[in-house]
Amino acid sequence: MTAPAPSRNASLDDRYGRTRRPVQRRVAWAAGGLAALALVGYVAWNTVSTAVDTVDTDTTGFRVVDEHSVVIDFQVTLRPDTAFACALEAQDVEHGVVGWRVVEYGPDAAHTRRFSETVPTTAEATTGLATSCWIP
């Protein structure tokens, strides 16, 4: 009786040292999947933790009172019960800074808060704005 002839693929695998290792292939796919999941988790955590401490500032208007002051209206959106500070700026016709003030606010339960603040100026202002707000 003769032994069955090996298949063509089996003889090529034997000749070139290739072997089929399904367990190693599954482990490699599982490790790759875990690495991808860890990367997605890190990016999600980084995005959420950064967004929690952001302060969104919108200038809603301004009124030039006289040549020595301007009133700036603005709203701030941030995490409730958080103290913060804002930089307010008055500018002239050429966008030069003619007045500047930093105002600090205590914590409050509201998510969005509105403010009107007067900024003293050295010359007549043509605009006023809340340039930035931050959590100290």
C-alpha cells in the first residue's frame, strides 16, 4: 500500500519552513484589538478631561459711556460652582488698546452667566470686548 501524496501547498510549506499557527494569529489580532481599544479610550478621556475645564466667553455688546469709559456686556459658560477670571479690553479706532481690566468672579450654580463691566479708558474707545476667561 502506498502513502497518499502530500498536497502541493503542504510540500511548499515544508520546503520553505512555513507553518500554520492559528493560535498565534488569534493572539496577535487580540493584542492589536486591545491596543486599538486602549488608544480610543485614551483619546476619549483626554477629550473629556480637557473639555470639562474650558471656559467659553462670548461678547454680547458694548456701550461707550464717554471718552473715559466703556461698558462691556458678555456671557461666560463653564462648569457650575467654579471660580474664574476674565480679561476685558477697550480698543480705539485703530484697534489699539486704550483700556484693560481683569475681573475675578466667585463660584455660582449657573452653567451660563451674564455680566456687564465698566472698563476705564485713556482715550475714547470704539469697541469693547471680553478677550479671554480662564479658571485660575
